[in-house]
Amino acid sequence: MVPPLLGGAQGIYRVHVVGNCGSGKTRVSMRLAELLGVPYICLDALFWKPGWEKETNEQFRKNVEKALEAAPNGWVVDGNYGRRIGTIVEDSATDVIWLDPPLVLYFPRIVIRTFQRLLGLAPPCSPGCPEEFQQVFFSSESMILWCLTHHKPVRAREGARMARIGLGVGTDVEGQKMRRLGGWGGALRAWLEDVR
């Protein structure tokens, strides 16, 4: 039987949590980091500078490399930025966890979270990046719009990665370290309990 996390030598866990925005990456990553006793690294916080200014790809990659190097005894990284930084997180990870709940389950959560951020009732995704009315409702980069338009592309991207490095996929077990947690939450709760 495959354990809930593979880990690496000397019991070091380096876990990359991926999925669409609103799928629960941050909540799960923070809980997982707490259970494992390792640092939580949020890629959003390393990419977004105050005022929603984007970090350059080169500097972003350096920020990520520095954060990973600062946690030699393991980490949990939350975020999807492969187009900007390549596979540096995936390559270093002992485990890749793909959160893939149904859109109808997590879309209301991102709407609620966005309104909470807009009203200052929840922390922003990155320090100095508060939600603004114009951005939430009239921007092509609205998290609500992003969630809707990226559900299928994220599924396609992560499905392709799953075919390449998914546990139990194919006969070549070398490099297999990804698992998909979908459904309505039962599989995720059971998996977190197994990790605990």
C-alpha cells in the first residue's frame, strides 16, 4: 500500500500542492505544513509585490530557489507557476498533491473569499495586494473569472502531469510522486487524517 506521502531520505517531506485557484491549496498546504512541522511557502507571496506589481520571471525564480534552500529539512509549497519558473518546485518535491474538487464545490468558496478580501475581512493573497472593486468585477485578471476560465485548462495541465508522474500510472515507477485528490472532500479529509 502506498503511504499518504512518499517523503525522501531521512524522513524529509517536500510537498508541492497544485490546483485551480479556490480549490483549497492554501488551506491544505498550511495544514499539511503544520502536521509535518515544516515551513509553508506561498508562491503568490513570492510573485506579487505590493500594489499587484508582478515580479520578473528571473527574480521570481531566484525568490523561489532561495525559499526552498532556506528549508533544507522540508517544506510545503502552494501554487502553480510552472510557466514562469519551470519545474524547479516539482523537481525538488518528494510529493505533488493535485487538489481537483468539482467546480460547483469550490467556486462559491472563491466568491466568498474574494468578497471577504474586498471588505478587508480576510488577508490578501500577498502582502500589499488588497482586492479592489474594479479588479474583482471589471478586470480580466479577476480571481472569480480566473477560477471559471481556468478550471478546464488546469485539469488538462495537471492531468498531463499525472500521466507523466502520477502514482500507479503506467509501469515505470521511477519519478512517480503525484496523486490526485478530487471529489466532494471525503478523500481529502481521509488523506489528511492518514498524513496525521
